[in-house]
Amino acid sequence: MYCNAQILEVAQKETSKISPSEGRSFKAALIICVGLFIVGTVALFMSANELPESRLIYVENIQSNNANARVVSCYYNIPDRDNSSALLPNSLHPHLCTHINVAFAPIKDKKIILDDNMIKTIREIVNLKSQNPELKVLLSVGGAGNNNGFSEMVVDHASRKTFIRCIKYILHNYELDGIDLDWEFPVIHNIGGDLAKRERQHFSQLLREIRMEYLRERKNYLLTVAVAAQQVVVDVAYDVDQINLYVDYANIMTYDFHYYTKFTPFTGLNAPLYARQSERFYMATLNINYTVQMYLNKGLDESKLVVGIPTYGHSFTLVNSQNANIESPVSGFGQLGNLGFVNYPDICKFVKSNKVTVNEDLYAKVPYLHYSTEWVSYDTPKSVMEKAQYIKKHNLRGAMIYSLNADDYLGTCAQLSDNIRFPLSESVKNSLLV
């Protein structure tokens, strides 16, 4: 038996201790480095023309489960139960999302590792289905900072087969509706290496083999992926047409377009809907609209394209408090948040306790604020509503929320006249589903 109690051992000490913010910060820096590297050198070793055409056996395009139903896919990070203010499963509203991705389980030795807290969390989230039978619960595997397990697992058919057996065991044993693969990112960590050119194809093969196993078993399980938004990554990491064949839908991580790194020491917007009027060339690609059109042009169906919406912002420390525009020089992360990642309720607290200046870029359709040398790009219920309206206008599959844990689940942002919890997620849901 694969992934039984002995193999799926309690792996608390072995499970990655990378926090969501640390993982995302690592990913952010990685994308910048990769982008700079690829722009100058990718044509030398991996142009699109050099990549072999997929040798995968063609199967009919998979029609996703209830393919016409709009999706609000919410990532829920497994909580630290020692933290008294952590978001626990019993605080989630069962009708807030259509799908909940329990995140993240790492891969070790070609198997998915679950510790006691992960198992308990999965079971508690699945129990929400007693209040909403239509709710779908998936296990998300990987996440930012958990790349190595994927690279080792996809390398050959035997390794992938071991992994797929593990998936089957977990889906059956924990009554899950599907699996979500969040590999950040194929090819990128091995770029220039011998396996780099094949890793992209191996990922497509993995998706095909999982889907074919579902079909053989006559199971209506979901298969979804979380994929990059930046074109410099997409161009080398994915065969989008193959993703389109085998997944139910793809969660596009349309955020972290701008953040502080030593390579990008200036302010910028986390998740702009459109390019700003002054942006040109590469900078004009760093927005949701460009990413959506790029994926559509590469062959991802509208019915499988899910737009990512963040519930966190990015903070910066201005070099000069009098120069607080977009693209102003900064000296580092802001004081708010962890490595510049700021949860929405912390932004609300900051706004309530300081005389901040709030601006909105009329083209990008998102706000930013500053006070003294603190500068923050973030989203509001209004800006995420505009993103939801964009999704409806373009007839896309839906929205992905990252994450419920960073939304205002305690009602910190609420006005005296209301007591709304999860205001960003609620705004998306109400715009898309009501």
C-alpha cells in the first residue's frame, strides 16, 4: 500500500517550516532573477522553436466537473494552532467559497507528506461539507519554497507512478474532491541544467498521467494547478496547451507583480488590473489583463482560467517621504508585515491609527497608501470587486483567493454599521456568484 499510515508518517520535523510570507518572498526574488536572466540568455538554450513538440498521446479535451459553474477557489493555509489568533477551520463560512484548497503539503521521496496538524485540518475542512454539500475541498501540494520534491518526482514514469498512487490514497482516505499542484516553478530552478528542457515536458506528462488514472478509476476527482503570471516564467515553464487538456482549471497567480528586492528598489503595485499609462515594454506586462490575454493566446480556455486575487499587500520603506509616487526609490521592506507581506487587517489597523494618504491609480484600478516613509500597495473590497467584474466581462471561469488567512477574518476593518468578516473574499463572491 502506498502512502499508508507507515509511509504517510507524522513528519512534523521533516515538513518544511517556511512560512507563507517567507516562501512568497523567495518566489518573488526568484522571478526577478529569472526574468533578468531569461531576457538576456534564454534564446541561447531554450527558444520556443528548440523545444520539442509534445510527444504525449492526444486525448479529448477534458470537460471539467460542472465546467460552466463559476469558481471562487480559496487557498487556506494550514494554521499554527499554537497561535491563539490563527484562523481555524471552524471559523470558516461553508458558503464563502465554492472550492477550498488546503495548503500546503510538501513532497518528499516522491510522496506527499502529511503531519498530524495537516490531517486534522483536512478533516475539519471536509466536515464543512455537512453544511454545504456543494463545497469542494482539495489538497494543494507544493507551494512557494517547496520546489525540490517536484523536480525529483517528475523525472521518470516510475517516480510519477509512486506519486499518483499516493494521491489516490489521500483522496480516498480523507474524502477529498481533488488535488491542486502548486509547483513554483518547472524548469526555473534547474535553468541551464541538463534536465531543464525536459522538466517542462515531465510536468505535462504528470498532468496527463493523473488525469488518465482518474479516468481509469472512473473517479470524478478534480485536478487543478497554480501557475505563474509573469511571461518570462510562463514561456519556459509550461506547455499551456497541455495544461488546458488535462486540468479542470488553472489558478493564475496574478499578484506579486511588484515587491521590494535588491533588484527592484522602488515602489510598485502588487496586483494591478491593467498597465499604468506610463508603463512600457516589460513593465507593461506586469498586470492581470496582460496575463489573462497571454494565457488565452497560448491556448488556455476561458472556462479553465481562474484569476488570482490577493488578500495581502506589499510594504516598502521610502527613501524620501516627500517622494511617494509609484516607482519612487525605496530602501527596503516596510515596517508593516513580514518581509513586506502585509495582511489586510494589519493595513486597516494602520489606516485607522495614522493620517495616511490614500491614492488610486486610475488605470491600474488599485489603491496605494503612504504615511511618513511607509508605502503600501494593497486591495480593497472595491478593487477586488472590479477584478471580479473583469472576470465576468471576459467570461472567465472564476477567481482564486490567496488567501483566507490574510483576509480580515476577525472583523478588524468593519465599520460601526457592519460586522463583515472576510470582506475581500465576500466582495469577490458577491460579485461573481450572486
